[in-house]
Amino acid sequence: MLTIREWLAFRIQTRSQEGRTLLSSRRLFQQFMVYGYTMLEGEMLKWLRNNQSKLRVSKYNNLNQDGDESQTEGSPTRKRVILPSSYVVSRRFMHQLYYDGMDICSKVGFPDLFITFTCNPNWPKIQRALTPINLKAHDRPDIIVKVFKMKFDSLLSDVTKKDMYIIEFQKRGLPHAHVLIFLHPSNKYPEPSDIDKIISDEVPDPVKQPRLYNLVKAHMVHGSCGLANPKCPCMKNGKCRNFYPKKF
């Protein structure tokens, strides 16, 4: 039996002997992905609703107490559907992550580094896939998440064996991850001078560190906007909505 997830995974693959009408439809493809996701979630919720006995929801004592909201006077009798911790973003799923995180901190201490890993639509792998078909990064969210997942897994394999992270999506559709790193006691940074060796908020020297300078200029500096670039996305009513340029 073919599931909705398997059918969607098959349908969004690029094949040399098939037409790419759907994959090249830009916003129509985005809408297809949204509908596919809602169908997938709906099917999963339907299974959970029809298989409550297999989930042993009767073991939750607090749901069987007298005076339940569904049994109060003037309220129609309803059937309570329990979402287990295996269902992503359910209340029990979030509680489980919270308790796991607190348990890790109680064992190894507070985290030492907070790393944000952001998807860059100009990554060569993304551009190689999109440039020949004349599409933008937001036209193919499937390619974006595939490349991001590969690079993020590579990052985790380089810096840690046991990790604590969360992946979010910006309004522009680009994923980014927040990672907490726990250093070995022999590698911690107890003094502010030690932290200054690995963290800096200065623009690198363009002569001594040209590559690092270009990276900071391209990804971590706001602008150009204002009169220099009136069409910048941050411009609203002729002014920068973030109030740049600011005083030094």
C-alpha cells in the first residue's frame, strides 16, 4: 500500500525522461507542497483518532477523572483524542523535548556555545540545480531543504556526537538551525579573554583577511538601502524600516 508521504516523495523527484511541468510551476508548485503536507497531516491525525486503543490512552489517569470538561453540565459529550509524544509538535512531544533538554543539562552542565546555522540560497549546489531551469530558490523548497539537511548533518558530524538543536523556517522560506554545544571540561572557556579568541563582533581586515571580510560583508552587514538602493526589500515609504543607516 502506497502512503501519501511515499507518493509525494516520488512525485517531486526530478527525472530526465519526464516532463517538469509541476516542478517548474513556481507558486503552483508551492501550493502543491502545501496541499500535500496538509493531506499528510490529516491522514496521520485520522489514524491517531481511529487507533486510540492501540495507543493505550486509558493509561492517562488525569483524563479519566470526574469533572472532565467534556462531561460538565451544559456541554455536549465529546470524545477526547489524545496526541502521543510521537506526533511532532504535539504538547507531549514538546514536553518530552523539554524534559530531555533539562536532563542533559543536569548531567553535563550548561551549554557553552550557541550556533546558528542558516541556509544560503547562493550555495553552489543550489545554484547548480536551479540556474539551468531558470528558477529562484523559493521556487523549489524541496531542493532547499535537501541541501540544507546535507550540510547541517555534515556540521553536526564535525562538531558533536550528541547534539541539541531546533530547526526553524524564516518567512522567506529558508531553514535555519539553532544548536547548543556542550564542550568537554578540558576545553571550556572560563575567562572572557578566552571567549574573545573565538567570538568577534568586528569587521575583518579586508587586506589581511579578504575572504572572511567578503563573507561578513555579504551576509552580516545590512544594506545598501536608502538613496543608494531605493528598491531594497527593507525600504518602506522611502525609508528603511530598520532605521538604517544608524549612527556609529
